[in-house]
Amino acid sequence: MAYPPEFLKLVDEFINLANRLAETRDDGEVSAAILFAAGRYNAFNFLTRGGDVESRQKAVEFYVSEYRKAIESNLDGVVGPVVSPLD
């Protein structure tokens, strides 16, 4: 899967912020904060765009599915190598 350069640039902005935060905080805490922030932002978007009880479960399934695809493709190196903090 090819990602548009503009999208990857936006992703890199979040990663750069996370890396800066991890200079003074535990990287696990930063990782948890990113995940929580993504959930919060996506919930906000869902609710402010008219999300309702009937479509809530579908939204949750969609976002969980997208996260699974993102982490698996990054672990597989689809976008490029990911350097593990364990290396």
C-alpha cells in the first residue's frame, strides 16, 4: 500500500512531537498518551459530526480495525523500517 507523501509528512509531525516528549518523559507514557489522544480526537470527530448510538459500534469497529492495520503494517516495515527501542 502506498501512502501519499502529504499523509506521511503529517504522521511524521506527530512522531517528531512524540520523540521530543520522550526526551523528558518515559517513552511508554508517551506511547500511551498518543493512543489515548487518538481515541479522544476520533471520539470528538465522531460526536461532532453527528455520530449517534446506532452508529457508535460501527465507528468503534472501524477505528480498532484501522489501528490494527496501522500497527501491523508498521511492524512489517511497509512504510519503512521501524527502529525498536529494544535494538
